[in-house]
Amino acid sequence: MNGLIQLLRIHIKHSRMRYNLSLFAFFLLFVLYSCSGGYIKYPSYNVKPNPIQHKYTAKKHNVTIKNRSNRGIDYLKKGMCKKAISYFKNKGNNFYASYWLSISYGYCGNADIAIRKLQKIENRSPNGVWSSRIYASLALFLKITHKKYMDYAQIAYAYDSRNVLSKRLISHRDTNIKQLFYIIFSWR
């Protein structure tokens, strides 16, 4: 009888361990699944972390923006939407012209076209700062069209924590849409 009681105690002890082990396995699977990021849009892998290349693209970027885009941005600031759109359409298919063309469409009231164009060029950005600007602009246009925009604003902030537009969109400040566009116009 004494051996039977000891055997029963060992069985109960192992069944508790099995229960604890299965509970631990369930908890571990739950944590892994919830952290898998199935619904998160990760930053593009097209951005190259080489600092030498960043210096080169920054120099190239300054020349490109100063020479090609100032006139189109001035058209936008003055409210000449058709002139700005035609100006950026004639500049070709490079990244900066495509970006400013999409901003022109959004500023002139065609936010859906702007969203489509920004989504086409989101993997073509030359560096992390421009990726942040693309995602912040996407978030702005999604907010204008009353769609979910917070994920894009957070991705923009993850790329560049100095991005003022993404900070304002994340903080839910009630700001004038025109003021938010003037933040974009300062990105030259």
C-alpha cells in the first residue's frame, strides 16, 4: 500500500509538471505570435547604411533639389497647382521629380493620386531621411482622406526622429493642413 501511495504522489507531481510545461509552452507560443509583426509595415530594405554613400547622395540631393525643384515648389506655395503639376511632369521620372509631383497632386486636392504615386516610389528613396519624408507624406494624405495613417507616421518617425511632420501626426495636434504642407515645402 505504501508503494502505491508513493507511485500516486509521483504521478501527481509529474502531471503538475506536465500541466505547468504545457501552460509555459502555450504562453511562449502566444508571446512569439504576438511579437511576430504580421500587421506591421517594416521600412524598406532598399536604404543603404553606408555612410560614404550617404554623403554622396546628400551632395547629389542638394544639387538636384536646388536646380530642379525650387520653381515647382514656388508654384505650389503660390497656389498655382496646374503649373506645378506640369512642371514636375516635365522633369522626368527621377525620384525627386516623382516625389514632388505626388506632393503637388496632394496639395491640389487629389490625395488618392498622391497616395498611389508615393506608394510607387517608397522603395526608391536614396536614404533614410527621404524614406521618412515619404512615409510622413503618406500619413498626411491618408489623414486627409480619413483613412488609418498612424502606422505610416510611426514608420516615418522611426526612420528620422527629427521629422516634424511625423511628430505632429503622432501627437494628434489639431493643426491646419496648410501648415503641415508648409512643413513639407521646407524639405528641399
